[in-house]
Amino acid sequence: MLFSESAARIVLSVNPEKVRALEKLATQFAVPITLLGTVGSSDLQIFVTDQEQPVVSQKVADLAGVWETALERRLG
């Protein structure tokens, strides 16, 4: 799960079998919900709707390494 304090947006990864239940729960509590994509690769790829090629394509392991060492790198 990713969380941003700005505008209280949350990104969830949900088992495909549970998507309908999540949509129903969101509707029940009047929470907007948008399906962004799927999970299933060792690469993070972000596509823009009208483009065939991803605007971002990075190995998840590389991104995890950057995230895990971000504070140490920032503080020196």
C-alpha cells in the first residue's frame, strides 16, 4: 500500500478475486475508487492511456534499493 498525505489518496494492491468486494465497500462508504492497473512482473511499468510505450519502466528491485537507502543517503 502507498499513502500520500496530500488529498488523502491511497494506492492498494488487491487480489483480483477481491476487487469486486473492495468496489462494493468503497461504494457503501461513498469513497471514490479507480482501478489503475495490475501487478505481476518484476518491473514497474506505468502507461499513459493513449501511448503504447510505458512512461516509466524500472526494475522493482532497483526501486526498492533506492527507497531502502533514501534516508541514509539524504542524511549522509
